Amino acid sequence: MPQDPENSDEVTRPYDRLVLVCVKGKSCPLQGAENICSQLREEIFQKGLTHRIRVVKSGCLAQCGHGPVVAVEPNGSWFSEITEEKVPSLARWLLGEAELPQEMLYSPPQLGKNILPVKDWPIPPESDSGS
Ligand code: FES
């Protein structure tokens, strides 16, 4: 008998954690998201845990301006304004070596899209050379 996916408790995921790093939208790429993704991947690789934690490049998560945005599933923990300096703390939590970095958690104003006006996007100075 086929199972109702809405009511199934069966776990079928091949990784403990799936880490989505928004790198394709309008704001996160300007905020260093590619570097964040690379740094996270390197931390996971160095610990030999690529079989348990998968870091993937994501398209826009519709939270533009709050980035770089990182979403961790199935935890449901989302992080905003991740910088290179914050990656080690985030990685330690992903690796099970530290508590959840509460100060980095994203607090969405509402469910669904939360896109800031462009003028409010915090863009690192080195990425703002076009203005
Ligand atoms: S560009 Fe990252 S959430 Fe839209």
C-alpha cells in the first residue's frame, strides 16, 4: 500500500544535514556568499564529514538583503548576515562541536518573502566598487 507522504514518519534523507547557501539571488552574491559556501565546504571536508553534511549552492531564498542567508535542514535553522568571521562558529555547530550560535539566527519579519529595499542591503565595502 503506498504511503501518504504527508503523514509518513519514515526518514529517507541520505545526509544528516543539508546546508543551503544562497549564492544565486540579487543580494547574497554581492555579500560574499560564494566565499561563505566555500569556507563551509572546506570545514566539513577537513573534518571528513562530507558523507553526513551536504553544503549546496542555493538559488534565492527570497530573504534578499538579509544575507548571506544560510538555511540548515532538517533543523529548520536559518542564519542571516553570515560573514567569513562567523563561518567557524557556524561550522562548529554543524559539526556537533558547539552549541547553536543563537546570535546568528535569522529572525524573519514574517513567513514567506522578506526582501529589503536595495538601499538597506549591507554590502561589504570591497564588493561595493560599482557605486
Ligand atoms: S539573494 Fe539571497 S535570499 Fe535573495
